[in-house]
Amino acid sequence: MAAVEDLVGRSLVVASHAGRAETVFLAAVRAASAPDGLPLDPRRVDPLRAETHLDDDVVELLLAGGGALADLADVGPRLFRVLAWEARIQPSAVAFFRHGRDAFPLDLHAFAVRSYDATTAEGAAEARREIARLATLAAWARARNEATGSVAPRPRLAQRRRREASGVAAALRTAVRRLFADDLNGAIDALAPAVAEEPEAADLLLRRGVLLREAGRWAEARAALERVVALEPGRAPAWRELGIVLDREGDDGAEAALRRAVTISSDYRALVSLGVLQSRRGEGADALGLLERALSASEGHLNLVLPVAVLRAAHAGHTTLDPLERARLEEVLTIRGAQAGLDGGGPPEDAPWSHYDAAQACLLLGRCDAALRLAGASKAHVSAPWQPETFGRALDALE
């Protein structure tokens, strides 16, 4: 058996832009520190290369909880699947970033994405400070014992050695490889020997439960996740995943599970899921409060800016924007307007939803004529009656 390296101070930086990687991300991680006071040792991963080949040491770092800071520019779907799995298991260990007003390259509704702008020296310095803070928090999260809440500098080294000897580590690596290859059921099957070897390991059961939910195997996912929260009731991601499964099954226990998750931690996905559930039930004030918490926890994730603004307008009965809200809506309009073809740069993307979002942003910003043009242009891209009906319900909230 090969020696198992202590990876406590190691971290991944996923960034294709060499300049931003060095001056912002790598510099920020080097300025952070692990719980033992030692500096962190970042390794840069080029997502363009990683999309075709995932190095063994990258897989090992992720599985060991090494943490990752990912600039989403050029991150493809294969690498993203692996990062997303880790983000669902341990949200504080994976952070996603978007530079400037770049459009999101992937469907990121389930994850908080932080914006940064390194086009000026001041912006780069601000980004470094924030990323250093997040890297430090992630290092402490990696050192925290999920069952007891205590912090130890090297809690996982003995576990990793044991799992390397038992074959559990090999099964985990195989699961990552199959997920990377878009073989979701293959990844679930690959985890089976690991769970059989350690049937009471909450982290393995949580990994399995997340994959089962992604595969739509709801009953199996529920069983795995219920076992996790019984073993370790302090794991917020397990309560969140269980709540999502229960909501999908129409089980009244969904709200209690999601509330448990947001009580333990300001988990972004749990806050959003609970907010959506409350909104469906007509609990507008509660939904607004939860989504505002999610917006704050994500530091202004653009996917939430528009629904929060619409809910706030509906709740208040009028639209009043402060300078920060207006600036965020302008960002939304820039991105969604471009996708709707406002700039004439090509055929619309994500139509008619890009038209609907851009139209709502225009209405909130007081640009009614532009909103009408977008609504008119959306008609050519409607493929089902429920699409404009959904848009209509959103407009009702803005009356």
C-alpha cells in the first residue's frame, strides 16, 4: 500500500485564466491558514485540461476534503459534476466564483456563486481578501469533526489510512471517475462496496444519498439520508437533501427537515428550497425572509436577485430599490438581456426564460417599453402554454 499523504494544508484552485489564478486565487490561498497555524498550499487546476483528464491527485484532494475554489470560466460539465458532488456534501469546502459580468456557463441554481472583479487593482485586492477569508473558513471546516463539532488539525489522516487499506478509498475514487464520465448509476454502484465495508459511516451514506437523489431513485435516497440524520443529526447537508427528497415525494416532513438544515447552518440550497416551498404555500413573508437570508449568505448570488426583488415588491405593494439592489438588477439585465438577444449578438439562449427575466428586471428598473419589447419577442420561443402562464404569475406580483 502506498503511503497516505497528509493533505490538511492542501487546496485546489480551479482557474483557466493564468493571470487571475496567480494574482487573485493563489495569492489569496497563500495568505490564508489552516487551524494549526500553517499556511495553505494551493494547487492550480486548469479546467480546460481537467475536462478531458482528471488527475489522480486532484481526485484524492477532493475526496480528502482538500477544498476547492473554482472560477467558473471554462469549467465544463464533467468537472462540474465532481465539484458539485463535493459542494453538496460539504458546502463550506467548495466555493464557486464568477468574474465580472460573465454569464453563468452552467445551471447553478443549486449553488451560491460569488462575483468578483479583478479588472482594477482595488477590485483584485478586495477579491483576495474575500477569497483568503473563505479559504481559511474552508480549512477550519475540513478540520471539524461532523459528529462532535470539535476541531483537530489532522482528523482525517487515520481514517484515510484505514480506508486505503480496506478498499473504501479505491471505491470512492472509482465513484468519482464514473461520475466524471456521466455514469451516475455507475457511480452509485461503485460506492456499494464502501458502504458495505462501513455501513455506519455517515459521510459515505450521505454521498450515496446525494447520488441516488440525483438519479431520481427517491425511496433509496430517502432511506440513505434518514440513516445519516439518525447517525449524525448535526449534518446540515443531510437534512437539506432529505428535505428535498421528502418535498419531491409530497411528504409533509419536508418543511421540518429543511428547517432543521437552516437552523444548523445557513445552507444556501436549504434556504432556497425552503423559501420555494413556503412560496408555493402562499407564505410570502416567510419565503421572502428565507430567500433574503440565502441572498445574504451567498453575498448576492445573481440567480436570487430577481426572485427576491419580485417577492419583496409583492410583499410591500410597491417597488423601491436601494443602490445595491439597482446595481444587482442591472447585472441581471446585462446577462439575461444578452442571452435574450438584446445586443443582437446571435440567436437567443435559454428562451423564453431569458426574455422573461430580462423583462421583469426592466419593469423593476422602471423601463416599461423595454419590458414590452422583450415580452413580445418571447412569443416566438414559447413551446408550452405553462411558460407564459408562469411569466404572468410573476407579473401579477409586480402590479
